[in-house]
Amino acid sequence: MKRTLVRLATLSVVLSVFGVWFAARKTHAQPQLGFGEPLCISSVPIAWGQFKGGSQQAGFAFQDTAGTLRFITNVPCNGVPQIALEIRRTK
């Protein structure tokens, strides 16, 4: 009786190890999107100047040659974004 319980316990451990091993072999990472053409393209006019950076709170910042800063927060697909804030330099 004791031998039977030991054999059953050993068999269940071995089957569990093989089951986990076979399940782990089948798991793999899914391919990421990002190859090929982008899904969304937005255009910014050259007159807005050079890109200066971006943050979650302020959005993207551009500065032209006159010193004007333009911030955009909502970037649409296939279009020109609206300016959320424009700061102009005065003399």
C-alpha cells in the first residue's frame, strides 16, 4: 500500500513537470506592430520652426526664427494639428 502511494506521488510529480514544460514551450511573444507604414501621419508646417521637445502636460513645442513658441496637445491623423498655446516675443 505504501509503495503504491509513493509510485502515484512520483508519477503525479513527473506528469506535472512535463505538463508545465510542454505548456511553457508553446508560449511566445506576439509580434509587435510597427513595421512598414505608420498607421497615423500628422504634418506640421515648416513655418512653425524647430521642434523643441514635448511633455505629457504641455504637448509638443515648436519655436520659429522670430522666437514664437507653439504648443500642440491633440495630434490628429492625416492633418495639421491645432495650436493649443502660442507665445509671441515682443520688442
